[in-house]
Amino acid sequence: TRTQHYDGRSLVAVDGHRVQLREVFSDAPLSPAWQFPDPVRLAERSHDGRRLAVVAGRTLRVLDTATGALVGSPIVLPQSPLRADQAAAAPVLVLTTGEYVGDRFRERIHVVDLE
């Protein structure tokens, strides 16, 4: 079972190249707006809410939600992700990208530590 982090008061809002944590009922900002060079395809908080994984273009960045600081180095994926999910028991994000090998399509799995 997938358990997305939801604290009942905030959501991750994506608007083009921008991501921000916002209050659910008033829509007030709860964080600065983070800008990215490419359109954001995915923005998801870790289960404990401490990390924010953002895929803009083909680049994955992990941010500390308290400070906005980049956690580790950006990771350039070979393609835009097809799927993403978090592990329930560990701070891990799993992404898949697609590729053709010969005449067969396959998905490649990428596992990213959110710490």
C-alpha cells in the first residue's frame, strides 16, 4: 500500500517551472517558491515531510523542505521518468525510465536515497 505524506495542512503545488508548499485551505505559501530551469514533471515529499524530490526536465533534485537546500547532487536521468513511487519502509524514491534495446521496449529502474 502506498502511503503518501499528507499532514492535512499543506500540499506541494507545481506551476510550470516553480514548486512551493502551500496551505490547503487558504492557499497561503508555507515555503519559498523554488524555481527550476525546466518544467517540473514530478514533485513529491518524503513520507516524513523532510525532503522534496523534484524532477524538472530529466534532472532529479532532492531538497530539504526546512532550508530549501539541495541534498546531494542533481541526478540527470537518461529519459524523463515514466513512473515514480516511494518505499514505505525507507527514505527511497524509485523511478523508471524507458528505453529500447533492439526492437524491445523496457523500463530501467533508478533507486534514489532521499537522505
